[in-house]
Amino acid sequence: MITAHAFSDLGDIKYGPDFEHLEYVNPDAPKGGELSTWARGTFDSMNPYTRQGRAHAYSTLPYESIMTSTADDAYASYCLLCETLEYPETQDWVIFNLRPEATFSDGTPLTAEDVAFTFNLFVEQGLPSFRVSVGRLIPRVEVLDEHRVKFHFNPDAPRKGLIGQAGAMVVMSKAWFEETGARLDESRLTQPPGSGPYMIDDVQVNRRITVRRNPDYWGEDLPINVGRNNFDTMRVEFFADTNAAFEAFKAGEYTFRQETSSLTWATQYGFPGIQNGSIVKEELADGSLPAATGFVFNLRKEKFQDPRVRRALGLMYNFTWTNDTLQYGLFAQRDSFWQNSDLAAQGVPEGRELELLEKVADKIDPEILTEPAVMPHESGDRQLDRRNLREASRLLDEAGWETGQDGLRRKDGQVLSVELLESNPSFDRIFVPFVDNLKRLGVDARYSRIDDAQYTARERDGDFDMIYDYYRNGLEEGLGTGQRFGCEDHLDSVFNPASYCSEAVDFLIERTIDAETLDEMQAAVRAIDRILRHSYIMIPTYYNDAYWVAYYDMYGHPDPLPPYALGVEDFWWYEADKAEALKASGAL
């Protein structure tokens, strides 16, 4: 029997059982003040665990999971609601010994009954991807006593990732659900009490969400929480228009802004607040794994089944011209699904990666075994690269999409039509030139920008041709890789926007899960990356290796930041004397 304070499938655990605080926090960070930021769009729910409605990220803040991760340890999970975990060498099950002092924000104790109830609630009423995948892997959660709960694992399931999956479970109040009759699968603005450091304070639909720090938070003095959760309140303001949001920041209506628009960052940060020093503009290093972003093909659609079609359409996206002309050269071109990491495939396959690929040789294109990993196409400095246009035309001709007298491509009497779907107006200037290029290829292309609610509904229902989306991958892969790229629930998983499915990748996902060493896991993921890039399930676009932030000069942060998080809502802090100086000067 193994008893521990933390768990890792691979790699060493950074922090021992007697650590006093995380290395990257300021243990003496003052408590107090407000952090205010912004969000674009709308919300109509405070229940983040249902397909109904559109909830904001702040709706998850009240809840804690049994175990948690840190921003400087990519491979370990540490006890939060638990004091210790127990498991056998075989990892057939895990017992969490809950902290007896843990309570919900209404003062009621958090017990093993709440853990089991929440798990069963998610299996019964949660998202389909949870019910299908997690419910199959963890068939039963057993209450042993008030503070001991046991997760039983499917004897036929691979063991890697199961303890981490169990530890990631959030815990909600059984009493609240029983008293209110609420369901997990309904859209609502009311919330069950959570055990976390923040509570929902004020909700004004489509305008504002405010959370406040629980003064009686049970876990305030835990070593893993020292120097964290420092703001008394955190507020997010909602704007339908990005220009209005920027003007509101300059006027002090909110005080922290993470910029995502290269146009705004490059051209609009010369206003008086920046010039007189009341607002800080910083580029902070981002060492985290960038999301695999790009134009995602909906592989449910028959017209996208031929990879030649996908490659042809991709050739019409010009990264060089887009980045230089529209994005001020601030981005780098993405090639891998695990960019800038040891998980990215490079060159021709060799060693263990090649051995794994040879095991699925009958299920993949033979080129994958002998050719270098697919890299993004190169483009020239004009919007339409004519060399790429010729190659794209050749690919479509080969695929049977012939050009008619009206200039449109047809196959079996059907026009090749493609709708690009988006809700964020900031993407207009990226989408429109791409659509123009597609039209030059003979594609009946159109760009539809719709409201947030429509977009969410159509994305969830798979009612789209192409969207700008991402795959959020990790430095340690396991069970979650199946949710993103596996066949089991590829039509239902919200983590797999392309609905991608491959027998070869399924085999490699199993090898990833079964890996006993870091090297084994990395080799399997590199093989998956190589196949994904060759399959061209999305048009890779760009990534940024820095956080662009601007904030009123009343916040402090660790320097340097930890490698895997910006952490403004986690471990930044408020400096009251600076805030008073800003108010005295009229800046706020």
C-alpha cells in the first residue's frame, strides 16, 4: 500500500510532503483590493457543467477538486481537499483521505458523501463526454467513512491517468441539490455552495460578474495556498464591442487587460495612461504549451473526407502575409500540436517513435514512416500566393472537384461550398482575406459572424463547416488524449472539435496511456503528432510565446513568473499604497 501527499504517473514530484509554500509565489503577498478585468460577448448561465446556456469561466471559481496542479510542475497532482491518497502498486483503486476541516462556503462540512454524490451526478446528468469516458473508467465511488472515499477502477482499463482523473473531480454539496431539486444539466444563475476561496457575489447577466474572497475559507493556511488567492474581490465586465472595452480600460472601468489583438497591441497602447506611467504595459514570458489553434475542419462533412481537399483549402491561408500585414509580425507560425516541446515530431521518425509507427503501418500513409514531419506550407508576401493557388487547384482537380463555366468547383453536381463560422469580430480581418483567397480557388466560400449563443449551439451540435478553434493539449498525455483524438466518443466530445477518428491514433493513445516512463510517453505522443499533422485535420495558424498585459500600476506579480501560468487571478496581489496614489492623481 502506498500513502502519499501527491501523485505522478511520470516524472518526479517537485514538492515533498513538508513543503512550506510553492516556489513561485510571494508568501508575504498582501491580501486585499480588487482585480477587475473584461470579457467579450455574453453569458446566460452560471452552471459551467451543462450543454445548456453559455457560462463564463468565473462560474467555476467556487469549486475545488480533490487534487490540484501547480504552475511549475507539469507532471504531478497534489492533495487539496485530501490530506493523503492511498493506492496499491496495481493502482486498481484509490482512496482519498479528506481533510476534516474542509467546508463549503455555507459552513457545512465537506464529506465523502459529497464526493460520491458529485461523481454520480456527473455520470447521470453531466456532459456526454464525461458520461461516456469517465463513467466507463470509474464504475463506482464508495464512501468508506465520513472522510474516506474510494474510487474503484474498471479492471479492464489501463491504469495510467486514472488516479489523476479521480483527483481532478470537483466536489459539490449533496445537501444543496437535495434541498433545491436542481439538476446539473440545466441552465441557471443560482449555484450550489463551493469549498473554494471565492464565492459568487453579484451576477448581472451580460454585464458583470463579481466574486469575493471567503473570509472563512477553510484552506487559507494550507502550504499549497500560501501566497495565493490574494484579492478581496474579482470582477469581470462584459462588452459586446471590443473597441468599447478598450476605451473602458483607458477610462479605468476595469484595471487589468490581457491583450490578444496584435493590431491593438502594436498600434493603440500609446495613450496618456501608458505615457505617464499610471498603466504598465508588459510582455511576460509564456513557457506553457500553446494551444493547437487553427481553422478546424468538421470531419463529419462528406466534402472534407478527402485530405486533398483539406490541404487545398489550407494552401489558401497565407500566414506570412497575415502576420506581416495584419498582425505586425508579432506571431510565430504553428506546426505541431505540441508546439515547442519534447512531444513535437521532428524530422523523420526514428527510435521508439519509428517502432510504434511501424506497428500501425497498415493503417497510415507509408510516407509517414519515411518523410519528415509535415510542416506548414510557405507563402509569399502577397495576400494570394499564386504558387500555392496552382498547387491547391491541382489537388482539387485530382479529388474530382472540377471548375465550371461560372468559376465554381463542382463534384457530382454539388458545388464546393464552405462556411467559416465565428462570433468574435476581432477575427474579421483574418477571416475575410482567407475567404477571398478561397473564392479565387473556385470555392463558394462565405464568412458568417453570428452571436455568441448561436455560435455555442452550432459548435456543440456540429452544425458548421469550419471554425477557428483549438486543441488544448498537455505536457503529460494520457486518458485525455483519447477525449481529444480518439474514436470512442469522437462525435460527442466537446474536446474534439474536428470529430477526428483514426485507428492508428487509437492504438498510439493506448501506448501513451500504458507508458511507464517519460521517454515512452513522449515517443508515443510524437507519433500521434506526426499522424495528426499528416492528416491535416485543421489549418495551423499562429501562436504567441508571450503574455501581452496592461494594468493599472497597483498590482504585483512574481518575477520571474512560473513556466506554465500567467496566474493573475491566482498569485498576483494588490498594492494598496500604489492604488491610493493612482486615485490621488486622478488616474482612477
